[in-house]
Amino acid sequence: MQSPKYTARAHTNIALIKYWGKLDQDLIIPMNSSLSLTLDKFYTDTSVFFDSTLKQDIFRLNNKESSSLKVTHFMKVLREKTGETRFAMINSENHVPSAAGLASSASAFAALALAASRAAGLVLDSRSLSRLARRGSGSATRSIYGGFVEWQQGSDDATSYAVPFEENVAWNLSMIAVVISAKQKKISSSVGMQRVVATSPYYSAWRKTAAQDLAAMKKAIKKRDFRQVGTIAEENAMKMHALNASAHPHFSYFEPASLQVMKIVADLRSNGIFCYYTLDAGPNVKIICQNKDIQTILAALAPSFSQERLVVAGPGPGVKLIDKP
Ligand code: PMV
């Protein structure tokens, strides 16, 4: 017997205040609260139905059968929570313009959480959905909502979830994603953050300053102080990457081209174009800017990066069903 099929769409998000370190590996309770902007250009569509004839979950990504330990684990958690006993057919499509490399587990697990919970007969409110998405990937916790979103760290499964900070962002602000490599990251975010928590001598300083950065970021967003938002985001990202440089063994996600983009951004700033960068667990750089400066920034990047490597994204919406029975 088959369950009805549900399809959900979730957009990815980029953290302005990063999550980097887990208090609980299984429940994915973070060491610090974080804040992100959901983007309009990058999203995942996932459809799910349960089928009593299946002997295991079948996961297809971009029309190709795939295997993912994270998806397998997530479906186990979902079955425990919902009481569903059947295995599922999962079809996922990542929509990433031009060159890949920005597909993220954030949009993947937010879409899967909504589609799979509905297919299992459960209608969850946004908070419960955020808690469920968290079990797949930390950053997915935030992709339940659009716009600026805060993931409140909490201390256990019930208290760690995202809340919307400003869902409909009426602010002319964008992120230019510079795609440097589409390759799988060498050190997964999970391995990277675990190593940092265990070995970086600076980890306690990170936790303290991340809390201060978050409070300052929220004030800056409320005040519409773009320079302050950009400065805090860039500094917070660099503190996260400094943790990686101080881990044992140390590691880095930067490629030479990442440093090149950072220098272009710094030079633009010296010339009065206020833009800022942030990087996650990979070499791609996201430039935070005001819409009036997009063309100038693209022109500064054009000699070094082809057009298909530059994607301009704006604030995007929260997760939603796009197809239901
Ligand atoms: O939840 P993950 O495994 O996608 O880890 C996300 C880690 C960062 O992207 C570096 C930071 C963040 O808060 O999104």
C-alpha cells in the first residue's frame, strides 16, 4: 500500500552568524545560536511517499539513484517520531543556477522534513518542523522560514529550533555567490566542527563572541545599518575559519580563488563600495551587498570569474508544499 505523495520546496540559507560546533551529535544541538538569510535562487524540491512493498528507502537525487547516510538516518528518526513503518520513495531535485557547488543540506533537509512528515500523515507546525529538519542537518533548522532567521540553540530536542527574525525582508540587499568549486568538500562540516570543538584552544572565545555578534547583528538589522551588518558577518565568518586554522590537525576551506575574491571585496570597500564576504564549509564566497552596488561588484569580479560563476540572490521564502494529493 502506498501513502499519498507530497512535494515540498525549501530554499537554502547563508548564515551571517555561523553555527560551528555541536553540543549533542545525535540531536544536533548547537554550541551557539546563529542567524541566517534565506535566499531565493537556490532551492530543493523533494517528493516523498511511503510504500509497503519497498525493502528500504530509495533516494533519487537529480534523477539518479543515490545513497546518503544522512538521509537514511533522518528517515529512521522520522519513522520513530511518526510511527510510520513503511519505507519511502524520495525524489529530490536541487535547483542551483549554472555551475553547481551551492546545493546545501539546508534546503535538502528542510524540504525532506516537510514532504516526509506530511506523507507520514503528520501536520507539524513550523517550530516542530524546524526541530525535525534539525535532525537531518543543523543549517536546515533555519530553512523552514524565509528572510532573516535565528536558530536559538536551546539545550535539548524540545528547545533547539529556529524562529523568524524578519520573514519578509523589505531591504534592498543581496548576496552574490561566487562559485569557486563545485567539488565535494574535503572535510565535511560535521567532521570540521567536531575537530574544532575538540582541539581548538580558541573555542571558548568563539562561543562568547558568537553570542555578542548575534546580539549586535540583530540590532544592526533592526536599525537597517548595512555596514554594521556586513562588518559583523564578515568578522564572524573569519572567526569561524580561524578556529579551523587553530585546530589539530589544522585545516582550511579556502582556495586561492577564495582569497582572490576576499581581496577584490576589500579593495572595493577601500574605494567606497561597501560590500562584505562570508564563507561556509567550502571555498565559495558569498558577497553581501546593497542592490545599488551589484553591477559595480560584478564588473570588479568579471576579469577573474566567468558569468556563470556569479549568481546574484535576494532574500527568499520559507519551506512550502508545492504539490499535494
Ligand atoms: O548543518 P551543516 O552541516 O550544513 O553545517 C553548517 C555550517 C555552516 O554552513 C558553516 C554554518 C551555518 O551556520 O550554516
